[in-house]
Amino acid sequence: MQLKDMIYHDMTIEVAEATRTRAEDRRMIGRFKVRVFASPAGEMAPDQAVPVEYDDGELQQALRQLDTRELDRAGLIALGRTLALLLLPPGPASAAVGVRELFAGSLKMLGPDAGLRLRLRLPHQLAAIPWEYLYVDRAGGGDGMDGFLALDPRVAIVRHEALAVPVAATKAGPIRLVAAFSANPDLPPLNLGQEIANLEAALDAQAGIEKAIIENATLTDIQDAIQQGAAIFHFAGHGIFNRNQMTDAPGVYSGAGLLALDDQFVDAEQLGINLRGHSLRLAVLAGCETGRRDGINVWSGVAPSLVKAEIPAVVANQYSIRDDCAIAFSRQFYRALVGGLPVEAAVTAGRIAAYNVDKEGRDWGVPVLYLRAGDGQLFAGSEDAEVREQARRGAEVDVNLRVKEVAAGGEVLGAKVREMLQGKLSVTVGVSGTVYGKVVGATFDRIGGGSARVEMDIDTVGQGGNAIGVVIDSL
């Protein structure tokens, strides 16, 4: 999978009219309408919005289990399917098209080096739901992890705030990163020494990043470092979401987001004011729960407040995340930026790295990307072509590994796949699910020898050399 050539096309999904009412049996029922504001395959007028209804109690229970790591693989997939039915519903029988149909149609229209950026325009009542776990069943069925859209290299899920911000053209050159590490004495201890060591090890291997490490960071320390020029602000430490009370939205509490610095707790508004007006293009908040919102004030979470402060992109965590998964994510994420990849592709590379650390867990879905810029090409990468290419290839290692793990019954939409099977198979999945492949000495149900060029409609490419949907009489 070549992420360096990936061009993302927007599919903007708009949700409106979110309400909750109590049914006769005392259950709380949530309702809203969802439509495609724009996509490669078309759009939906406001009167074409698909009405959606869900059992609020069941959804809240699943979200609590996700938060506390009680969901096993089957439970995680079940939640993902539920979220996809809510946000990507098929059109009713009387409608010409629905959100799901435009999603599938948009993917089919894109070439092998193009991706689909799902921009989610959400009302505050629904912004706290972890849409990053959307699950769409692949052709051929099965319950594989390949159904999670956030693990598909061609699909990027971003939280879109309708606030335009211009981003200057990128130039190749070193990326200056200010990394603040803090372990507030009033909170549980953190192994920040290991965090610093791991971040330094990852960044030291990247000649394209100039780092400034702040230990025991205070607000004054951060101000001084940012004023000297920084493209990325990275924070590692405790992030806190002070829960005041349950609201009338699913899984949402009223409260405020805070960063725990060494000398004080900094709320979302204060942090945004201090980072605003500088050269920052990206903020990465590695603290737990920094991506949370309260569902009442859309800017109360730390990450959305930074978007409001006109930082083009913010990556933050919506739940707690294991250290090894966080380290894996950061390593590949920054490597991708040095390689000149768009931030959407960098997040995907990081997600897959976290998934490879814990394949049965949910931490790959914890990071949330807020993108205010028109596209995610925030950096051009290292000015040294060799450094840039090495970083790009390193970032794609986990992506290619993920492609190879797609089981029979799954599919990699539009990906370029080259894999060693029982023989050799090299295929390119093209537009509309058509595969143009050259099979050399491969074994397909004991059919082998010689070579053939085939053109076939195919839904899945599985391990072991099985091509479902194609019949080869002879070679």
C-alpha cells in the first residue's frame, strides 16, 4: 500500500435534529436525521435525510463497556455495526439513495491511490460517541477486524468543525516539535521517564524532526518553547475530564477537559489562548481523555478548544490508552509526517501500529482526529529525499502488514497488494472492485504452472491464494 500518493476526497456527513424521548415502556429512544452533504458519488438534499432511531440505554451500556475495556472482539464488532447503522444508514425502500449507498459508491469511484475522508458534522449531543469504531461488513461476510473503517488505509475519519482556517503551502524541511511531559503530584504516578525515552528514541531516528523536550512542564515552560517557533505541540501526561453529571445525550456527561501540568491544571480555553497565534500546524494530546466532549458546550474538551484557536489539526484520545499502544501509535505517526504523508494517512499508520500491538483490544480506535484545514497535507516532510523516503517506507510497514492479514472473505478496497502466497500473487484492486492481476506460478485449487493474465470481477482476496469469484479453466 503506497500512502505517499494517497489523495483524500471528502465525504461530508451531516447529522441534525437530534432528540431523545421516553417511550411508553420507559425506554429512552434517540432519534436524528443523517444525510450526505457532499461526496464523490453525490449528495442528499435536506428532505432526503434518513431518519435514525436507537435505544439509548443499550447504546450507553455498550459505551460504558468500551470505556472500561469490557468488550471482547465480538462485542467491539457488534458496537461498530450499531454505529455504522446509525451514521451510515441505507436509504429507505422509497428513497433513491441513502448514506450507505453513497459511501459504497464513493469508494468505487476512487482510484487505487485515492482515499475517502469522512468528515463528520455532528450536533453536540452526539459528538461524544466514538464514531472511530464504525464497522461495515466486507463482501463475503465474516467477523474480521477488516470491517473497522478506521483500520482501512483508504478511509479517514475526521471530526469536522465548520470553521475555515487557511493553511500556508507546505515546504520541505525540518519539523520542529515541542514535547511537554508532566506528572502532576496530585494525580496517580506516570512513567514519564519511559515515555520520554520512547519518544526520543523514535524521533532521534528521524533526521527530519527537531525536538524540544520539556520535562516537568509548566505553562510558562510551554509558552517560552512555543514562542521560539514550533510546528507541533505534543503533550504527554494526565488529561482529565471532570464529570459533573449525566446529561440527556448518550454516554455524555457535563464537565470540562483539563491538562495536568506540573504546577497547575490548565483548562481547555486557557490552553487554546496560550497556543493561539503561533506557527503551530498540529497539536498531539497524548494524555488520556483529552478528546472528550461534554455534549453541552461543544468547545469544553481540550482538543475542540484548540481547533477553535485555529490550529489546523489536533489528535487527541477519547479514552484511556495503554502505554505500549500509545508508543506504537506515536512512532509511526511521526515517521509518516517526516515522510511527507498527509495527517490522515499518518493517523492510519499509527492506528494500525497500535492494532498490531494489541489485536484483540480497542486502543487503535482511541485517537480522534480533528481537522479544520481543507486537507491534511500539513507537512512536506524532510528536505533530504533519502530521509523522507526511508520515513515513508517505515510508516507503511504496519499498513502493508495489515493488508496481508486480511482473511478470506474480506477485502482491501482499492489497495495495491503484493503478497507471497503458496506461489506468487500480484494484484491491483481497481475501481468498482475489478481486479487486473498477473498470476505467475500461483496455486489456485491446484491449478498452476505457466502464467496467465486475467481480468475478473472479484470481491475478496484471501490468504492462501484463494480468489473468490473467479474460475480459471486452464493456464
